[in-house]
Amino acid sequence: IEIMTRKQTVSDALTLHEPMIRNEILRIIGEQEFDRLRTNDGRLGLQQALLKQIGLILSREANVKPEDVEAVLFTNFVMQ
């Protein structure tokens, strides 16, 4: 997973709060249903859920505007 932003402050906050963000990413992915993730809509929904949660964490912990986190991109998506 890659997180897209154009602001250095967001990038720095992502690095600083990586353990908390990683934990939330794993929690959200773990809650997903396998059959739903096999569809394009399911993956898009997952991206939106991750984007929202990362934005919330950074706004709470680093005073970053949630809209400064532009996208969550899947660079490798393997399901077993």
C-alpha cells in the first residue's frame, strides 16, 4: 500500500505515526470479506475506508487536514 500526498508535512506525519497507521490498516483489511475483495467495487470500498481512517488518524495525531491525504494506492494486492 502506498499513500499519496503532495505535502511534506503529511509525509513526515505518516512516517512518525506509521505503527498506529499500520495497525489500523491491518485491522480494516482483516475485517473485509474475501468474496467482496474479489470485486472491483470491494477493492475501491477498501481504499476509501483506508483513506478515511488514515485521514482521521493524521488529523487527530498530527493536526493534518484529512483532504491532504489524497489517495491510498494498492501497489501489490495478493489474496490467499
